[in-house]
Amino acid sequence: MYDLPPDLDRLRTLETWLTLTLDRVRQQIKDVEQRQQPEPQTPPPAPPRRPRTPDWGIVQAGIGTPTTEIHRGDCWAAGKTLTPITAERARNELADGATPCDVCRPDRPLGMPPPQP
């Protein structure tokens, strides 16, 4: 062990120095512990949401479609050219002669009479 000074003044000085040194060591320990802690894991960003499927849609007459057709929004037969429309417009289009899809039969849930052959 170290030989300590015999007088009180030097012992008090040594105590002060040791206290300051101990405080620095403790602060250094805190700093190192903080650096070693793993960073909080952030969840990966949510994938982009798919656009909501429209309730009703219209496919305009054109190549491959001889007449304007009304479809339910989730109809697989509508293809990629389905334009979203409101139920009111779907009813109006059907009343004006648009053809209801033979697969999804949008005329039924819209309360329209079946098409006449």
C-alpha cells in the first residue's frame, strides 16, 4: 500500500484529488455504457397501401369491348381499364343502355331490372 502523508492538510488535498478523479472515472463509465447500449430498434416502414377497390366501375367501349360495361369494383373480368364510378352513375349508365358484366352482375346489387335479351 502507499504511504500516506502524516499531516492533515496534505491528507485533505489527497482526498479532494481522489474525489475529483473518482467523479471523472464514474462519468467516463456512464459515457462508455451509453455508447455500448444498442440503439433502439425502429420498426421497418409499413409497405405502401393498395388503393381501395372501388365499389363500381365502368369499362368504356373500345377494342375488345364492343359496348360500355358496368362492373363491380372487385370483378376479375373488368381488366385494367376499370374506371371507378359511384353507384348512382352505375345505375344511370345501366338505365342508359350500358351492359352489366355477365360475371359479377352489378345490376343485381344495384337493384336494376335484369337486361332484356
